Amino acid sequence: MNKAERNNHRWRWLTGGAVALSLLAFLLLITLLAWQGLRYFWPQPVELFTLKTTSGTSLLLGEVAGQQDVSRQQLQESGKTLPDPLPEHVTRYLIKSGNRDFAAPDFRSVLETGIVRRESPADVIVLQRSNDGNAYGWFEGLLEHGQRLTATNLQQMLQQRLEQTQQHIDEANQLRQVEIVRLNTQLAELERQRQEQISRQRFTAEAQSVFEANRAGIQRQFAHYSERLSALNEENSATVMLLRDTTGEIHNIPLAQIIAAWQPNAMSMGQKWQHFFHQIWRFISDDGQQDGGVFPAIFGTILMVLLMSVVVMPLGVIAAIWLHEYAGNNILTRLVRIAVVNLAGVPSVVYGVFGLGFFVWLVGGNIDQLFFADDLPAPTFGTPGLLWASLTLALLTLPVVIVATEEGLSRIPPSLRQGSLALGATQTETLWHVTLPLALPAMLTGFILAVARAAGETAPLMLVGVVKMVPELPVDGIFPYLHLDRKFMHLGFQIYDLAFQSPNAEADRPLVFATALLLVLLILGLNLMAMILRHRLRERYRALMH
């Protein structure tokens, strides 16, 4: 083996090792996110701890969230009062005790030496609530309008009432978010038409009669929906669950606040798997009004990426075609290429500041002055929203698309262009029928890189439209159906908010990993679809390249 072959052999091993290391790092990342995130949805056993205290014993009910071996010196340095005697090393348990609203905090540290007894009562119930986290205790019954309900199987009645209450909540949300919003939109449109007729001096007595009749009809519908909404809210607040804690105190918890209830210590393996998948589905499909749902964030992320792609792909491809096919190699094109490369390295938050100043304040403010002057000072487009976030990310990813497309154009053999021109085709026909089809895989490569970067960005979105919670999605059944002026939710910002802005970060930590896993899988799915399409196009035009 000569020196050149030995060098090639080393480079093959080096590149192969780098690829294997990258795949291993990706698999480890997915494994970490899945392990830390998915276990949140598994029904963990709930234990009853009997603890030693200075006055005797006390009870603590909760899940073991973690355990750690610590030394006596570490415990002494923490400044806590330690029992005596204490071994050199002891196990410290982190117990998720829940009941944040009446027994805060909902996480407590317990030393193994302070535990007298550990039990797993079969009748312990866990309540997942829309506010204040989980609640742990014993189910003591149901109250409806202050009267205790009786049944042969109270657990079955509880599940039935929870399903009925959830249906009422869904109906109430439908009334608030769709029907009442639709009526408000119709009232606003009716008032706008009236003002327009008044300004044109066409608001006759007949027009006023029609206006009052239409407004009265809308107001009747509004009163009907408002009455139904009040009835639903009254029904939801009428039934409460009685929960007994470890001290024997009974707490009244409205069923409208309970998302799910289960008894983990009494569940079979099949019931646990059913609960696991049900919780995952609720996490993905919930509208975000309740604790933990991320559907609006998924919807906002995908919609923003699609709108960004619609903008960035034509602009990037046209710019690359101009640079490579028409501009030639001169000082101007060299300066443009240098600027494009430098823009790819600009921090993303700078794009956010630019989007806020140029798109939101300048462009959006002028649009409001020209087309929505009647709504001022309340802004319509002069405030952060979906449109400005998509345009900001389009500028952010534009250099990536330009560079990838131009590299694809440069790899096309000149003989193909020359042959097409020799056969009588014009430069435009050659570009459309020969050059662009062969460059499609490179365009899709740029699209993949743009999607991967845009879907994971958070800093610029915080300035141009993303929020923690939205009352309604950017797409609904009200004309014009796609509302580009609305704010939206994003998975990246959801991760940031849960990790750094949550009032109880310890309890929300598993949701951070679960949301991060969902974002990675979403980006991976979008990239895989683009890669499959790129592979098919590459195979289709491979024969033309040789």
C-alpha cells in the first residue's frame, strides 16, 4: 500500500468515525429527551411515608421524583438541622407531594434515616388539575349543589362526571372562541358598513331600518349564546370532589379544575399503558388552556414554517439564479456574495430587532394608517404577529437558501446549457427546462436547512409575535380564515417559558424535555419529507448529469 492509499484509508476512517459520532450524539439526545420527558406520562406509584419529627411522627404522601446519595459533610454545609446520629453517607429522596394550593411546597426532600415506614396504599388517588399542579389524597365522595351523591361505584361515577364536565368545558370554549367571536366580527362589520354609508351620505331611513334589524338579530344570538355559556359555567361549578389529605382534612376540588383522575397503585399493566398513551395524546392535542397542552404551539410552529417557506424559497431561488446565471462575475456580484455569507452569521436576535423596527413599527404602522385608520389607536398590523414573525425568519434563512441553490447551479455541467442553446432554445427556456430541474435537489437542501433553523429559533420570535398563551388560533372559520395579524404560540418559546419563567420549574421540568422531544421530532419529520422528495428528484435527473 503506497502513501496515497494509506492517507485515503485514514481519511475514510476519520470521516466514518465523525459520522458515527454524530449519529451517536443524536441518538443519545433523543434517548435523554425521551427518558426524561415520557416518564412524566407514566402513572408513577404513590407512596405514603411515615417520618420522624421532633414531636413524634408525620405522614407524607407523594411520588419519588428522584434520589441521591449525599455525604454528611454536604448536609452539614447546607445549613440544615440534621438528626443525630447520622451515617457518613445517606440517601436523600425528592418527594413530589403535590397539593400546592393547600400544602405548599409540592416538592420536599427527605433523608432515608428519617423514614420510619413506607407504604403503597391501593386507594390513593392522583388528580391532574388545570391549575396548581397535581393533588394527592383519598377520594371521599362527590357533592352536587351542596348535596352528597351516592352510588354503588363512586369511582365510576367520578369518571363519568369528569367526562361530562369536560364536554361542557369544550362546548363553552367553542361558544367563546367561535360563536361569540363570529358575532362580534359581524357587529364590527355591520358598524363599519354603517359608518361608510354615513360618510357617503347614503344612510337613508331604509338603510337605518335594515341596520337595526340586522343588529337586533345578532344581539338575540349573542344573548342566546351568553345564556347557554352561563348555564354551562354554572353546571361545571356545581359538582365538586371531596379529597382527604394525610392530615384528615377534606378539600373541595371543583370537577372543572380536574383534567384526569387515576389510582396508580391499583392499576394493572394494561391500564397503565392505556393511561400512558392517553396522557400523551392529551399533551399533543390539548388546546393549551389546561395545564400542559401544546397543540397551539405545534400548530403555530408548523404554520409559521410554512409561511416562511412560501416567502423565502422564491426569493432565495430568484436571487441565486440572478447571481449565477445573469449577473456575471464582477465587483457587484462579489460584494453581494460577501454580504450574503456575512448575513448568514448575524445573530438571530438582531433579525428580531430589525423585524420589530422595520416590519412591525414601520410597515405595519403605515398599513394601519392607510387601511385600518378607524381602528386606531388599537393596532391591527402595527403590532407583533404571525406575518411579521414569518417575514423575519424568511430574512434569517434567506442566505442559506441562496448559497445552497447557487452551489447546486454551479454543479450543473456547462455542456447541458450549451447543448440546449445549440438546439435553438433561448436562455430562459434553457433555465426553465434544463437548469432548474437539475438544481431542484440543491434547492430542497437549502429548504431543509432553512426549516431546521427557523423551527428552532426563539430569540427573534419573542420580539415579533410569539406569546405564552393565545385565546384563538391564527386559522379559524371566520373570514378571511387565515389571520396574519394574530399572535401565536411556538414550541421553542414554550420550552423557554417552562424552563425559566414557570413559577414551579421543578414540577414542569419533565414537560420541558417532552416539549423539546416533540420539537426535535417535528423538525426531523419536516426534514425527512424534504429529503425523500430530494432523493426522488435526484434519481429522476441523475441520467442527465452524466
